[in-house]
Amino acid sequence: MVRSISHASRHSGGVRSPAQDGAAAAAQSAQERERSTAGAGQQPGGLARRRKRARDAAAAPQPGLPQAPSADGRLVVVSNRMVDPSKAAAGGVAVALADTMHGNEGLWMGWSGEIGGRPGTPKIRTQPFGKSTLVGMDLSRAQFNHYYSGFYNSVLWPVMQNSAQWADLKPSHYGVYRQVNRIFASQLAPLLRDDDVLWIHDCHLIPLAEELRKLGCRQRIGFFNHSPFPAPDVFKAIPQHGELMQSLFSYDLVGMQIPRDVDHLREYVRAEHAQEAEDGKTLQAYGRRIQLEHFPIGIDFQNLMELKPNADSDWILDKVRAEKDQGRMLMVGVERLDYAKGIPDRLSALGDLLERRADLRGKVTFVQIGAPSRQNVQAYADLARNTRKLVDAINQRYGTESWQPILYIDQSVQRNALPDIYRMSRVGVVTSVADGMNLVSKEYVATQDAKDPGVLVLSEGAGAAYQLKDAIQVPPSNLQAITRAYEQALSMGPEERRERHARLLDNVRTEDLTRWRSNYLSALRSVPTAAPGDGSSVSGRDAKRGRSSA
């Protein structure tokens, strides 16, 4: 008997990816005619018209939006995906920024999530979001296929996650990736004020500051890389690695998750340019000096603790609770189905454990939530199919009529169900091949019962391993080490579990989301503005008076 769950998508929320939020279904292969016009709309006349439309949209009355800037200037955030006010945020950048943007005057710009229209004339959608304004830009199908599915999902993502073997290095991807960043810049520049502070998020938008500088913008611009930054030899698998690095030097502050990522970027610059400022927080190359620091992201601890399951979560909680009520020790993994997460490694290690420890058969159930993502990318479709085969093989080999080793849930689960699932488990498993941070590990720690906590098994490939030293840490993709970690976690006594958990919890509480935002923005606001005559001395308002990109 094979046990897994694959419900319809009516159960929303929880572990989601941008492609699941409506974009994947809309993505189709572009017609050759559309590809041939991918650069349309970049002539000065079209740019002027788009700027006028953007100014008109920004000038329209917005309920509850103060018009006067704060003493420190507005915060302007640009991320590929924004919060959707009509939906509960499922995670990622949207959760990290929503409270800040809702409570402060500013702009939040990104992809609207809509696909359609002509490549060079994007539709702009604005709406109020608390004290801020959301500015969403549609993508054409060709842009989605090359900028998002192509260069980001199929090149940047695998390389940044130390999985360059999965990269699809089609030249057309990069050209449209740059084009979309130019269009973002042309739409954003007219909306900026001189004292705005810009915070750009993740690899989708590496070239954005460079494009804004070409338009004359000299506001403080910071970049935060949510992914890991790989070793130089891995990063150089991207044919355009030099151009991407040069683009990074158009920012004033580049933030990484942990010191390892900072070191890798420094090593690249040292190897390629042999230029490095003496100050440990600055880096010099391409005729510019940037500030480079690590800012480990945390969780919204209070928000997580206030989550309560509703009726839509009963189906999954009933399944997990039934295993718990049978007296079985539960192990749990929660993430979207991505080759960077190491899901096959952890499941194979479970098979090894059951092979060596027959006494654990019938006593342990692994609850694996693996929501499919990016299924329009072949590598992800292959991963989904192969993971299903692996689950079936382990359940068939070791399962019985009354017990299956793996409860596999290959769909999204509402976020409000996760704290209860975490608390019911004896072991939380994070076996990432590479991860910028991995907040599941921190959520697992935060939600445990302090009197009887579970044990976290954590891959050294996850950025969280830098902070969560009291987890049982394992080398990524090392099946023997993962199997041994499972044995140690399942047999660990209550006193050691409590001691480890107390130290982990102290870090998760202290290094939270608020501290991450505060530390980054304080550093960004303290960066000196560009000096006149350095090639980027024209303000955003001056950009409206005729400066345009090539």
C-alpha cells in the first residue's frame, strides 16, 4: 500500500513559490514574432509616454497615503513579487517586508503577477497598501519565459544554490533579463524623490541599480541577496558573471545572509580584479567602492506564535495527528519541491535507517510536505516525478498494511497549520544542498514545546547553520551523516533536548525579522550619497527632464 496525499489546489497558502501564485498556469512558449519585438518600446518617445503615465498614476489620489516625506526620506522597495493585499502572505520577501511597508510612507514596486500585453509597453497597476503604494508591472509572455522562468529560475537560481549542473545557459534568457530590469528602472525613476532610500531584493534585479544610475538617479540604493552567494568558480559558470558583478557595484550597500557569502563575493573580486579596500566592510572594483556586509534574516516570531489553524487545515492536521496518536515518533520536513532543498537525500537516509534499524519500523513516520513549484522548468518536473518514485519505493519496501514510513503531501499547506505540525514532531529535518537562510529551521525551533521540544537536524548548506549551532548539523548530501543524525535525534533524552532547544530559541527570538530590517536599513541610511561628478550625480527628478538609458 502506497501512502501519499495530492489534493487539489483549493488548499492554498503555506509552502508556495512565485510560480504557484498564478503565473505558472499563464506561462506559455512565446511566438517568434513576440521574441523579435522583445526590445520594442525602448525609444525615447515611448519612454517619455511611459513616464507620463507613471507620473499620472502616482499623482492620483490614494486613500490614506500621506504625501509629505518623512524626515529620513521614503523607503522604496523593489522585489520581483510584492504582497497581494487580497491574500494572506505565504512567506518569503512578502512576509519580510509587508509590515514595514504597510506602516510607513513609501513605494513598493515589482511584478504584478500578471502576464500579457506587448513586451515594450507594460501595464502598470497601482493600489494603496497602508501608508505605502504598490506599483505592479505586468510582464509579457516572452519576458516571463526568459526573465523569470529562463534567466532567474534556470540560470541564477541553480548557480546560486551550488547546483550549476541544472543551469540552462540560453543566450536569449540574459538579454530579456536585462531588458526587464531596464523597464523596471524606466518606470521607477520618475516616481522617485531626491531623498528616497531604495532597497532592491534578490537576484531577479541585480542590474536595476545600474539602470537607475544610467537614468541619473543618485539616491542611496541597497541590494539584499536572499540566496547564497557561491564560490567564485561556481559563479563563473554564468557566462555573463562579469557583467552581473559590475552591476552589483552600482549599489551603495550589498547585503548577504552570512559571512560565507560575503567571503565568496570578496574572493571573486580579488581573483578577477585584485582590488579590495582595506576596510573590512568595503570593497572596491570597477571604479566604485561599495559597502558589503552580512545581515542574517530572521522570522516574525510574534506573528508565527499567533497563528491558529482553521477548518481549511483540518485535513492535514487530522492526518498528522492520526500518526501521532498511534504512538509513532514523527519526523517532519516542510518546503517547496526544489532540488536545492535536498529532499531526496533526506528520504533516502530514512530508507537507510529503516534498513539498518528494523526495530524502528512501525515506530517512525516521516511527514514530508513538498509543494510542487516551477513545474514549467524541466528540472523541477523531473524532481517531482523522481521524488514520487522514491517515496513509493520506500513505502512499498518497508511499509505494512497499518503503517507507511512516509506521509508525503505534494501540495501547498496553509501556513497556519504549520506550528501544530512542527509541535507534533520529534525531529525537524532541513537537508538543504544550499540555502540563503532557510527559515523553516527557525520556525521549527520557535514553535516547539519548551518542556518537551523536538530536535532539529540541519544541513551545513543552509545559512541558518551559521546561527543555529545547537542543531544536529550534517554535511549536505551526506547520506551516512544524515542517517546517523536521525538515530541521534530519535534517541536523544529530554534533558539534552531541552538544553539544546533553549539555546536555539534564544537566537531565534533575538535575531528576528525586526532586527534584520533595522540593521540593514540603518546601514543603508548611513551610506554617503554619491558625490557630484562621479557619473551618477543626477537626482531622480532630474531624470524626468530627459535623461534616458541607451
